[in-house]
Amino acid sequence: MRKILIAMLLAQLNALSQTNLKSMNNYLKETEILNYSDTSIQSLIKDKNWMELDTIERVKSIYNFVRDDIEFGYNISDDIPAAEVLKDGYGQCNTKATLLMALLRATGVPNRIHGFTINKALQKGAINGIWYKLSPKNILHSWVEVYLNDTWYFLEGVILDKKYLTKLQEKNNDCKTTFCGYGAYTDNFENPPIEWNLNNTFIQKKGINQDFGLFDTPDEFYAKHQQKLGVFKRFVYRKIVRHRMNKNVEKIRNGR
């Protein structure tokens, strides 16, 4: 009987191990959106020598690259592939999340995406007037969760590049605590938790008003959830609104 119980326990442990291995593989797989085999992404990884770093330093370096070298800005769509985000050189919460996930997976670091909506109030300033009024109340939002040392870390603080955030803080230097607008919504505007060193990072978290849960890939997330825009509004956003928003963001970044 004892041998049978031991055999059953070993079988269960083996099954659990196989399940965990399968789950980890899901968090490393390449997809249409996470197209990390693209030559531009592979060349970047080689140029940055990320594979020569230990895992913690690798995550930190990739995180800092996506945060600061990929400027805050609005792409044509949330669901563009990682290589296109890299080519654009700018991104917002969802597109920066895509590039961050792809770079981490390409260098062997498991990750997943957590989907939400945020209140459009945090976009005010980046978008104004009639365009702000016409925009949906709830904006599709996401952050990356990276698995390291048996812990999931939340990496939302990657959204605003430090140059932009610093200029935004200078422009609103009377605010030290809660700030909402221009792509930020935080209780600690003076010193938001955007630096990663085995911790969670945030810059828009306070604006979250709906939780869609966890997804293995952005492909799965966007197959189920899209921005609430009709055909006409989507066309106007792509052709007019996002360019105005990017100009407003650039004015802040240049201290104007």
C-alpha cells in the first residue's frame, strides 16, 4: 500500500511539474503580435548584449530601454506587432507592453499580460477640446507581469519615458501627490514608482476602473477586447487625433 501511495504521489508531482513547464512555455512563446524573431528585434538584443547579463540585470535593462528609449506616444493601433512598435520608436501602455513582452520572451524571461480599462481623464492634456469629449470614457489598458524568482512583478511604470515625465513634473511642480492627466494618474507624482529592482512599478494604476484579468499573450487579449471606437471614430483617431496627441506630448517633452 505504501509503495502504491508513493507511486501515486510521484505521478501527481510529475503531472504538476509538466503542467508548470507547459505554463512557462506559454509565457515564452512567440505570436503574431510578439514577433520576436524579427531581424530588428534580434539585432537589438545582440547590440545591447542582453543575453550576457544575469536575469535580473537583463530585465532591468530591457525595462529601462522600453521606458526611456521608446518614447511615450500614440501608435496607429493597440494590436500592432512588437517590431512595428520598435520601428515607430514610441508607444503607449498597450504597445509598450507588447514590445516589453517580446524582448523579455526573446531573452528567455516568462511574462504575461494583464488587461484593464482606465478612465479617460488621465489622457486630458494629451487630448483636448472636442476630441477629448468624443473619446470613449473607458480606455483599453494593460501592463506586463514578469515571472522571476518565483514571483510575478507588475511593470506598468514603463509607459512614460523619464524625459517626458521629468518635464511634466517641472510644468506642474506645485503637485507632489495625486496627479491626473497627460498620461499619468498616480498618488505620488513627485516620486512615482517607475524604477524596477525586483518590485512592482506603476504610473497609471490609479485610473483603472475595470479588470479584464490575465492573458498569456496580447493576441488573446485583443481578440477578446478592443477599444470602443466605431469605424468613423477609429479612422479619425488614426488620421488626426493621435497626431495631435503626439504633438501635445512632444511639447511637454521639449519643455514648452
